[in-house]
Amino acid sequence: MEAAAPLLSAGPSTLTGAPHHRISPQILLRLDRWELSEPRVRLGGTWAVAVAIWLADGRGPWWLSLLLSLVCTTICWEGNRGILFALRRRFPDFESTTRRLSWQVGACLLYTATAAVLFAGLHYVFEPAFLPPVLEGYWHCLLLALIPTAIVMAIYESTYFFGEWKRYYLRAAWLETERAESQLAALKQQVDPHFLFNTLNTLAALVGDNPPAQAYLDELANVYRYVLTRRDQTTVTIAEEMAFVESYVYLNRIRYEHAVEVDNHLPAEVLQRRVPPLAIQMLVENALKHNAASPQRPLRIELRAEEGYVSVTNNVQPKTKLARGEGVGLRNLQQQFQLLAGREMLIQSGPAQFAVKLPLLNPHASRTN
């Protein structure tokens, strides 16, 4: 009998020796330091700019000139601050930075130009003897109003940029630590990959001309290949994950036959979005683990795309003897999505149906550490 072609070639299996550094509360506290000090920056900055403008351009009674300078500076500061915060909520992604900055500059300039009309009016009402003609007075007020606008944009944009930069590297450090620990735990329970590859190839040769058995071994090899090649990646495309899920479901259909039905309704446009590796498979596995399945009462698992999420839903048919589980997998998956997407995974549990919704990550989400 000729030896069957190898199902897999066993490449080197390595574990990155990344140092296990926990993110300390002190580091996280530094990230919030700006949020805690921002009210003081607003108050101190408004007064400092107002006094500087008053000293450089004060006219008439000092108290009136200082008051007008403070009012105008406050209006500029608070209005532009509100615009910056609104645009951050509108364009939160790093990929939208250029668009956000373009809107930010345009909106702040428009707001400042409009506010300058009010400032000129206030000065003509309270200090009519000290101002030039109307048009010249407007340009003068606009030039002064651009000073707090530029300061606000510089302070808030620089702190926002460096804050996001810190958060990005903290997320990367956390993911690296968690992956290293997960790989170490897996290696403690894992059969040597070379041994398993050789065993699969030997078994394929022994099976010989048996198409169902060969197909089963092919799908088993696909499952193991995916686990090994994707374990060092932060995210994978949904197309890659679904190819793996199909192999996993095939293996279980041999065991359950018609007792398990998996319906994939994911449209083509979401297949290039990304999720953490094994995320969808873990939800399918949980459904099989915690629910009874029989031809008379089949377990139905459905996958759909719903407004920025991938939904994995199954009917609830609890086993007589519940499988052990502490929900560690779901908690770890929840933490990954919070770090990668800034959104939580949604879990909906009812008496007849259990659903988990995974946030869709954009196609540019991090692929590796």
C-alpha cells in the first residue's frame, strides 16, 4: 500500500518568550490624569489667555476691558472644546484621524468667525470710543479670537493624541501577556505537534481507500492547522474563521449526524471584517457543550450579521447532566473585544434562546502583536 500524501507538514512550534508584565494600576492612573486635571486646565487656561489678551490689547476702564476679554475667551474656549469632543465621538477610530482633523479645523474656524461678530458687537456696545470702523473692528476681534482657538486645539489635540498612543501600547502589552499565558497553558496540555502530525499521516495511510475516513482526517487536519497557524495572530478575517468553523462542524456532524443544524447567513460584505481567532468556533463549541441534541430535538445554531455585530444564536436544550464550565472563555473573549474594538460583546440569555453578538472589527484591525 502506498503511503498517503501528508495531511500536514509539521513546522517548528515556538512560543514567544515575552516577559509577563502586568499592567499596574499606576500606569492606568496616569492615563486618567489628564481627565482629572482637565477642569483645572480649562479654568486656568481661560484666565491666562484672557489676561494676556487684556494686557496686550486692553482699552478703556481696566475692569471692563478685562471682563470683555474674559467673556470672549470663555466663549471661544468652551465652544471649540465642545466641537473637539463632539468630533471625537463622531470619528473615534484611528483610521478616521485625517477626516476628524479636517472637520475639526473647518468647524472651529467657522465657529470662531461667527463668535467674532458677537465679540465686535460687545466691544462696540461697551467700548465704542476705543474701536476702529466696523469692518476693521471685526477683523481685529477675529484675530484676537483665533488666539484661544489655536491654544485650545493645540492643548486638547496633543493630549488626545498621546493618550490614545499610550492606550494603544497598553492594549498591545495586555494582549501579548494574555496570549503568552494562554499558549503556555495550552502547551501544558498539548500533545507534541510533530507526534500528532505523524500520527495523522500514518492513520491516513492505514485507512487507505476509504473516502469518508479520508475526508474526516482532512477536516481534522484543517482544524489543527488553523489552530497552530493562527494562534499568534490578534485577529483573523471572518472568511478564515468560517472556513475553520465549517471544518469543526463537519467533525461534529459525524458524531451527531442530523441532531445538529448550523445555518450560516453571513453576507459576503462582512467576510473581510475581523474577529479574534477561534471566537466564533468557541461559541459553536459552547452550544454543543451545554445543550442536548437528538434527531427528534435538533440543536439549531444560526449565524447572522446584525448592525456591526456577528450574532451566534442557538435554541436552549439543557443537558440532564450539565457540562462543567466557569465562563472563562466568554470572559476572556469579552476582554479582547473591549481592547480591540472598544465595545462589549453582547450576551442575551433567555429560556428558549441563547445569543452572543461579537463586534465586527474593521479590516485594518491589528493582525499580530
